[in-house]
Amino acid sequence: FLPPYLKYLYTERMNKMFGNIPIPSLFICFLIFCAWLNYEKNKSHKKQKRNSQKFWDREEKANHTRNKDISHLPMFSPDKSRIPMPASTDENVTYYQNRVCASLEQPMMDLSGYTNTDLKLAYGTGNFNTLSEYDRNFNDFLMNMTNLGKAYFSAGYFADAAAVYKLCIESGSCRHSDYKALAETYTAMGTPGKISELISEAETSELPRKASLIRQLRSIQHPAE
């Protein structure tokens, strides 16, 4: 559905490109292209099949791995004294204070560097449920800490919110929202200069998509720029 003048230019262009090429040559080029396309599709399919087979072979091995001693694995034990628990009549604050306190009573491990298959291969199938529970407890703790920080911020307890977010990040949170919330809390406290330290931490971290996070932190620190 091209306008007449564009249709004319397109036709002229095609004539210049292919007008002098014999029909058999075009047909041969088409066959070569089809053969190449078919080769690439087959290569991709074979690669996917190999990867899939490798995964299932590894999973099969993991499912037959004997249990190993996990008593030496380090449990995650946050410093409770660094979690501010001010008296408050704010229901949201007290709710998440209780959630954090309940989390602290659970055994926790940071196993974020392991896949399910990795865990079974490393420590045996029989330990998988236990270790998975420890990892869930750890992530529940981080989430409850994040929510406590939000509750403190909403209630105007900015210093307490900053302390919670900072400990959450130091404990292993990789959520960009925690970094941004801490930066916004520093701004609310009138100490935007502290965001520079947060940016430095992000720069030396292994956070996913950290370049995007750093840009957002700088935007929070210097909103007018």
C-alpha cells in the first residue's frame, strides 16, 4: 500500500539490483538462503536438546545423591541490637515489628547462590526440604525488614527506617527497591550526602542491572539534574 511515487522508486530500485541477474541465479541464491536457514534452525534445536539433556542428567544425579552432613553450614544470625524497635501506637509499625521478631526465631540460611539441583548435589536429596525452608525463612526475614522500613518511613521514623534498610542491604538484599528506599530516607532526613556511600557500595557490588540502579540513586540525590 505504497503511494505511487514510492512504488515507482521501489520498482526502479529493485530493477537496478536484480534486473541484470539471470533468473537461475536468483533461484540458486534463494536455495542457498533456505539451506542456511535450515542449518541454523537445526543447529539451534540440537543445542537446546543437548542443554535439556544435560539438565535432566544432572537432575537425575542430584535426585540420587546421598545425604551429607549440614551441621557445619553457617546459619544466618542478624544482630538484633541493630534492629530498632521503638514503642509505637501505629498499627502498621507494630504489625511488622512482630513479623520481624517472629522471623528472628526461625533458622535461616542465605542459599541464593544455589539452584534446587545444586542444593541436592551438594548436600543430598534428603536435606533439600530442610535447606529450602532455611532459605525461605531468610527471604521472609528480608521481606519483613523491608516492610518494617516502609512502616517506619510512613510513620515519620526516618532514622529507624534508615537503620532497617541499611541492615537489610548488609544482610544480602539484592532488591533495588531497598537501595532506593534507603536513598529516599536519607533525603527525608536531610542527609542526601550519604547517598554517595550507597552509590559506592552499589558500584562495587555484584547486583544485577546495577548501572540502572546507580543512575536512579544519583537521580534521587540530585533530583534537579
